[in-house]
Amino acid sequence: MFTGIVEELGRVAAWEERETGARLTVSCSSVLADATVGASIAVNGTCLTAVTLSDDQFSADVAPETIRRTNLGDLRPGSPVNLERPLRAASRLDGHFVLGHVDGTGRILSLDALGDDNRWLEIVIARELSRYVVMKGSVAVDGISLTVAGIREGEESEAAIAFTIIPHTFEHTTLHAYQPGSRVNIEVDILAKHIEKLVASQQRG
């Protein structure tokens, strides 16, 4: 489990296509401080397992399903990636509960200046995910815990959600490298899914 508070901005060192899936190698430092082979590391909000480690990078195998559901297949050597280690039981929960199980990708519609280096980020997502999004609720965008500041219904199959991005978040995450049209990983709040299932089961009963 993660929190959506990005610890480090890593860089893709290699993306190696394999017969099934791919192997991703990331250059970094902070998240390797206590890492061991088999450890979980969130890469752009996607929980991956470190299969090799060195002093300045780790590698993880990426399954075909993960490539299909996330933006990891868009990565190239040099691409920045958000990194986070799993939450420890004794740690403060600064963001929200993030599982690292990406629900799908969204598309950046705009990232506009608001003044004082703040920005307004608007992302188009599938309508099937928007039902889990509420004002002032949390959504993980490329593994970044963000608070929903706007919801706008779009076309029949899409909706748009918006967030205010503070300078620190913009500078220390992948957001500064993105343009309109860039794909981002979306994980909605798992609590909303549980509530939906509980309510549905009660209605059937």
C-alpha cells in the first residue's frame, strides 16, 4: 500500500521488450535506501516488484496486462517517473490509501497557470471511473495523491476532473514534463468501490 506522496523523481534507464511483457530499469537513489530484491516500488502509481538492484537503479518486470492498463508502455529511456516505497505501519498517512493497482489511463486536457506558480490541471477520464470521483475526494494521478477541485461531464463515454497543482507538486513530479494529450495513470479511491459493492448487495437483498 502507498500514500500518493512521491518520494523521488527517477529516470528510465532502459525499457526492454520481452516475449511476454517487458523489463523496466529505473535510475534513482532515495527509494533504494532500504530496498531488497522482491520489494514493491510504485512507478507512476503502478506497484512493481524489484527483481534486480544496484546502488543507483532497479529493474522490474512489467506484465502485458500492466502495459495495457497503464502508461508504462509509453516510457522511453530518459522519461521521468514518480517513485514511492510502500507505506510502513508506523508512518504518517500524508496522502490517501493508494494500492498501486491502476484502474486505467486518463488524458491531460490542459495544465494552465493560475498565478503564484500554481496551476489548474484538467484530465479526461472514462465515464466508468468518474462515478467514483467526488468533489474534495482523492484520486491518484501517476501515483500522485491529488484532491478533486472540479468535475465536468463530457461526452457520453468520458468526463473531466480537475485539480489545483501547487508549485512543489509541479516541480517534484512528472507533471512538469507533460503536455496536453499525455497519458497518465488513474487510480480511484478504493473506498468508493467497496461502498458501491456493499450498497449494491444490500439493494439485491
